[in-house]
Amino acid sequence: MNPIHADLQIDADWLLRVRPQAPLRCHSVVVTDGLIVDVLPTVEAAARYAPRRRADMTGHIVLPGLVNAHSHAAMTLMRGMADDLALQDWLQGHIWPREATHVSDAFVFDGSLLAAAEMIRGGITACCDMYFFPDATARALRQSGMRVQLGLPVLEFPSAWAPDADGYLERGLAVRDRLRDDPLISFSLAPHAPYTVGDAAFARIVTYAEELGLAIHTHLHETTDEIRDGIAAHGSRPLTRLNELGALGPAFVAIHAVHCSDEDLDLLAGHACHVVHCPGSNLKLGSGIAPVSAMLACGVNVALGTDGAASNNRLDLFEEMRTAALLAKGMAHDPTALPARQAVEMATLGGAKALGLDAIIGSLETGKSADIIAVALTSPELSPIFDPYSHLVYAAGRADVSHAWVAGDCILDNRQPTQCDLPAILRLAQYWQEKLK
């Protein structure tokens, strides 16, 4: 039988499809036209396929690209600017004033280039980003080769991007109309938080989301002050208020959800909502620890996010996986809580579900996009290996990511981003450091 032509074959020592979870030894992923067409033992692939390119990932774990389900890419330019502060002091006293002075198309584009280089080198192939000038974010991340969901921001107060909530919606939806044909760009509506967006604006957001089939991503229940102030202003907890406004449903994504009562969890689970857990940012800002084990137990899909580098200060999903797993165990006094396999699923398929992209990415299945990464196991720190999931969560780090592909295109080759000019990006970072300080 004549061999079947293919574009790419990736041969792996360990292959993690995520769905199903069982790891595979000495298997290959075959890619044509950016899609996975086969997953099979490497010896069978050698006999069946004639690929134009072959990636020998001997000594590697190959798995789906990581999905950063919540980020503010451009804020990477403010990394370390205002550390060791409570959330509202950090926002009102340091971040918002600098944003009012400096945020522009150029700021967002340059900061997003810097973030893209960091994320790609850490195995993140897709992210959901929420920030001003989302068209600039799109240009930067797509130029770098990443897949991106643009969270179109909505706030009541003016910025360089828009004057009011109506202006944010109008400009954001115009961006969607211009970019909607790009296969690597998707969209959601991203009201900043219940304390920065009023009822009338949220009602319009719900209407647009339903009419256009868009998800709603919003910061929610991040601090106890937010809940206290929400009850004082509206007579109910923020999540209850959003439910009364019709926002909850399978396309609703609660970012952080640190302070959730049993009633909150019932609402999230009952409406098939998603949560993006950002443990590093929550810990650093002293916001608290989200009840992730309880969320998972009641059926809520939980994804992982880094938040912005201004608050985290890393765009590092390996660290978020490890932190999430350790926090869940410590909170539950149970070493079986949030096992490594579940943490990896949260960083891949869980993120894809939160972005509404689980039919396209998040697992290595035939018909899905070839968004794939390889993690090298060749260092002494990663030897020996008994369980690849355990290694990814408890031993490996982002510096061990060697290769990455998006839709079959290589965007990281031997630790070098193929579409990023790293020296130029670092010069831009230095330029903005001088301006911002």
C-alpha cells in the first residue's frame, strides 16, 4: 500500500491526549492542513504515512498546547511596578493612574508582543485576553503565532479606548466585525467586574451575548470587599445580581471566584457556568483561595489563568498547575484532592471549554487543530520518569518546553520563538520601562 502523504508527524516518547487521560508510549500525532488526522503507535505511523516534516520528540512529553483562560497581556509592561499591595490599593493607587496616562494602541501592541514571547516559551498556545485596544492585542498575538480569544472590555468609566459602556461595546463589536474571519481569533464580551459595570450596561451585554453567540467573561467574587460593597449597593451578592440580570448560563465565565458560598456554587453549577482559577495572582494580592475542590465536586468546569503579569508576575501555567494542585490538597487536608491529571486537564481542555473552543483545541483528537507542545525530559531534574502527568505538574517547568505548534505551524523550535523578534521586543520593553517609571 502506498504511504499516505501528510504535512507533519510528531513522534513522542510520551503522548498525553488529555481525553482520554491514559498516557501513551512511543506514539505519533499526524497532521495535515493544520488538523490532527491520526494518533497511532510510531512504528505504525512509519509504515502508513509519508510526512513532509517529521519532528522527533525522543525524550519528550507531547501534549495539547496550554490554554491561558485569563490574561491581560499588555500589562506585562507593568510587571513588578506595584507589588505587595492589596487589590484596590494596587488598582486605584498605581495601575489605573498609569493606564490613564500611558495606555494606547502602541502600549498594548508592544506589551502584548512581550507577553506572547513569554507565553509561547512557556507552552501557552492560546489565551483569552481582556484589555483596552483589543485589536492591538490581536495584531501582536497573531503576529507571534498564537491563538487568541479577545475579551472585548466594558467599563463605565472613560479610557483612551472608549468614553463609556456604550462606547466600549460599540468599539469592541466593531473589532469583532473586522477580525471575525481569522480562524485563530475568537471573541467574548468582557465586562470588567460587577463593581465597575452597572445594571443597564450588563443588561445590554446579556442581550448582545445572546444575539451574537458570545460568552461573558468577568472578574467576580475576587475579594471579600467586593462582596460586602456589592451587598451594600445592590442588596445582594454580585453573583446573585448577575443571575437576576440573566447573565448566567453555559457561556458565563467567572474569573477568580475566590469567595463562593454554597449558594454561589449551586448557581454556578446549576447554570453550567465556568470558573477561571488564578491561584498565583489571588495569593500574591492576598485575595484568598478559591474552593476549587468544591467547584469540581459539583460539576463546575474549572480552567486556569495567569491573570496579568502586573499582578502575578509570571505568565506561567506550569506554576499555576502546581500551585492549584498544592492549594487544593492543603485546603482539603487530602493528598488526593486535585491530582496531577486533573490539573493538566484544567490547563488544557478545561481552558478550551471555558473559551467555547473545546471542539477545536484542548486535547489531541482526530479532527482537532494541531495546537501541540513538547516538554523535554532530558535534564537530571526530570529523571527518572514514572508518570508524565506527575512530572508536568510537580517537577517540570516552563523552561522545559522545547517546541510548540499552532494549527500545525511551528511557533517554538528548540526554545526559540519562530515568529518573535526577541531582541526587538526587549528593546521595546526597555523603552516602556523608562516611560512608565
